[in-house]
Amino acid sequence: MLPFSDKNTTGSLKNGFSVVIPVYNHERTVADVVHRTLALDLPVVVVDDGSTDSTYDRIKDIAGIRILRHRSNRGKGAALMTGFRQAEKTSDWVITLDADGQHDPRDAAALVAAIPRDKRPIVIGNRQEMLAAEAPWTSRFGREFSNFWVCMAGGPALTDSQSGFRIYPLPECLHLGVESRRFQFEVEVLAKANWNRIPVIEAPISVSYRPGTTRISHFHPVFDFLRNFGVFSRLITHRVLSRSFLRNF
């Protein structure tokens, strides 16, 4: 058990933290990720986003977790929002991590420890090994691409804006008006948090890209590039028009 109860960041938490794990066709890794996450001794919500493999069968009998299922694949952002709404019933904060095995759930303690007293930020896990040779070049390129455009869209200057290992304050992040429901949710929420003066900070975490193994990724180079372009265009346009409007008053 990690000492989450020692970090009282709000003064009056309901039950503090819950964990949300979005899952889509991660049959090879999901059970191990869930078991390691349960060691945190926190409520764990797994959102199966319409998996078509044996993902659900691998986790359905694991005691101590809440499983929510989408009938069809709706996207990572939609899975996160489903998990947030469930977590909000019992917790003021949600920790998210990916189901592909790249994260060490024990690093959640570092994210919690980074929360300043009397502040309610989004905390991003800055993956320290992302520049290593084992890290896929697509991940390294995607991180730099995302960092630049998040900043251009009025978001914070970050080192690892694509990291899925995060802490979100609830209910604030449920009411930001984030429209994206796929991977782009994780960058749009950063821009809109910054617009709404919700702090965004980073804390170092580890990441595992094991040589000889194939990491499961559902990022589509063409479709998701176009979705990214559309989201960033929308955010930048909104930012420019808002500033132009304000200058006239």
C-alpha cells in the first residue's frame, strides 16, 4: 500500500483518489496491469472500450475492480469520461494509466507527491526514458509534435503532453467542455485547463519499452493525424477569435 492518505491536498476529500484504466484490445497486458494497480489499495475502475479480443475475459474475475463496458469502440477520451463519471461518485481525484504495460503503477506516488498543498492541478507523468533507443520513434516524434501544438493552442508548455499516466482533479475536468473523444481528448483537456486557470504540472515517471516485445498501440498514423489537425485547428481558431473579441471591448 502506498501512503496516499498522507497527502491531503484539499482539506476535505471524499475518499481521495481512484484509478481509471481505459482498455481496448489489450488482452496480453491488461490483467498484469490491473493486478499491479490493485497493489495501490485504491478503487480501480476499468473501462473496456468495446474490445473485440479476450480483454474482458482476462479481467472479469479479478476481485476488487469495477468494470464498465462500451458496446462498441468510442475512443480513449470517451472511455476516460465514462471512468471519470464513475470515479466522481467516490473520489475528488482520478489517476489514469494505460493498459499496455508501459507504466509502473507505483509511480502514482510520485504524481500524488507533486500536488502542491491547497492547489488542484492536472499532473502529467513525464516519461523519462522516452528518448531512449528502445522507445518507438513514432512515440518520440508524436510527443514533440503534440508539445508544440498544445502550446500553440493556448495550453501549457510541457515536456510530455501525450503521457497517459496522469492525475485529474474532479469535478473540474468533467466540466471543461472537452469535445474530443479519442486520443485527442488528452491534449484538448490540457489546453482547456490552461484557459480555465487550472494548473498543469509534470512529475518524472519511468516507462517500459522492452526490447523484443511489441507494444500495442491503436494510434492510426493517417486518421489520428487528421483528427489532431482538426482539434488543434479548432482550439487555435477559438483562441484567436476570443482574443480578437476581447480586444474590441
